[in-house]
Amino acid sequence: MQIVPSNPQPFQPIPIFITEMASPDTIMSVSASTSTWISAASPALTNHSTAPSLGEKTTTIRFVDTKAFWDLIDSTDQELLAFHNVFPQDFIRLDQERQLRRRGIRFRRYDTRERILIVLIPGGPHEQLHLKLYREYTNHVDRMGLEDAWRDHGATRFFQQQGHPSGNGGEGDSGGSPRPQPNGRSWPTLVIEAGDSSSLEELRRGMRWWFSTSNHEVKIVLLAKLDRAGRRIILEKWVETTPPPRPGPTTRAASIRTPNCDQEITIDWTENTPVEIPTSYVVTRGDLRLEFSLLFPRPPENPREHDILITVPRLQVWASTVWETVVELQA
């Protein structure tokens, strides 16, 4: 079966909004130097991924009122929308109504200073990208006998200042942490964020936010990006590293932790092969390794505890599940 990328008609915005199309690099250009979650104010990256930026467009909208917000959410076919001019009181009202409506949207990121709210409207392929991958991880945790020592967070919202529901916050797609949390920690150690039409650069912005806003309690961020046109899934594993010490006095800059693309795995769907057969997918750069000492975090205490390997055959199964969902939607 051969996939034919869908080409939806351009979205026609409701007149009450002012809309524009912006590249992922300019979507949050307002006062970027003062924001804690915009790339200009984020730590530098080391060992940048070699994957292309895949800069799909993201719609930016000026927020006016809650009714127009929900009218747009109910009618759009976009995966990611960026609303600006959202004050904290607006954010609280939107969150309350989201719970009443039981809508499966995510407030991926909210910044009080910039008054920007990033809304994720996940579709089937998006959900398979993170849910199946996270399930592969938890299956390993269960086999190590640690099912009761791990807590799933799903899309739980985490705040820069816990207990401040109108403050800077973010929701991942999947994630979790050891239980009980050591030393008063409250953030997940593992976060997975997925993107279908969302750009890879947008996912990387989220990765930087998780590391910096959690005060480095988040230890591993996995980014799973579906490239429909390229018939490929890009999987990036990010951790933080500290530059090696240099001779002489220690400086503050030398101790700053920076995000590092520890692994980049690509999974390509071979042309003219069945979508549902795992061997239709070619995995480049091997197994995905997740370090036990970062996830729990403590050293293994017995032979059953070890680093987790999601092997090439399991990554192929994951890819086939994602692409099956894409094909079903296009049928």
C-alpha cells in the first residue's frame, strides 16, 4: 500500500480573529529576549540533531474571547494553534471550560509574560506516536518488577511555580516519574512529545522548556516527529550535559547544563511495501536506549534492573502502528 499525503484546504479563520501564517522560528518573536520558553532565552543546544527542521506552518491567532476561541477549536483541522493576547484570567476561564466540555485538547504551553497559549488538537497519528512508544517503555518497567515504583503522568500540566494554575505551565503527551519522588521532586523524569503537522523546531522548543522550567528535574525528553511527505518518523532523544571541566578557576558558564541530542533515530517506510508489516520499515541508528539511572534516578539495585532498550524490531512495530492510523484516516 502506498500512502498519498493529504492536502487539506487552507483553513478559513473566523473573522473575529486576526490570523497569520508564521514559520516556527518566528511564531513567538514578540519580546523573545525576556521569555523563559522561547529559544532566544533558552540554553544553547549541543550536538544538534542532523534531522531537517520540517518547518510546517503554525497558525497564530489574536485571542479575543472564549466563545470565538471554542468556535475556532471546533472547526479547525490544524494540529497546533498559537493564541496571543491571552491574559492569566483568560487562561483560567479557558481551562475551566475545557474541563466542562471534556475536550481532548492540550494546552501545550502557556507563558504569562508573553501571554501566549499554544493549543494542541491531537489526531489519531499524533496519539499513536507517543502512546505506543510510552507503552513500549512501561512494558520494560513492568518486566523489571517496578510497575508499582513508576507513576504515569500522561498530559498532566506542570507549572513553573507549583500551585499557581495561572502561571507558566506545560503539558506533555506522555511521561512519568518514579514513586515516591526522591528529595521533594515533583516533575517527570521522562517526557514524550509528538508532532504530526507540528514542526520539529516547535517540538525542540518544548524540549528546552521542560529542562529549564523543571529546574533540570526532567532527565530525558523524547521527540517523535511524523514526516508524512518523507514517509519517515524521526525520533530524537535529548538529555542534558555539563561541559567537561577545564584547567583553572571554575566559572558559572562552565557548570551550565545544555540540551544534547543523545540519539537520533529515523524510521523510513519502504515504498510499495504493506503498511501493517513491521519489516516494511528501515530503522537507522539502532535501538533506543533509556538510562535507568536517569529515569528513577538511582543506580540499579539488582540484576533485573538495567538500562531499557527499545529494539529495532519494536521500533518497526511502533512505526507500523503509526502509519496504519495515517492510512485509515485517508481511506
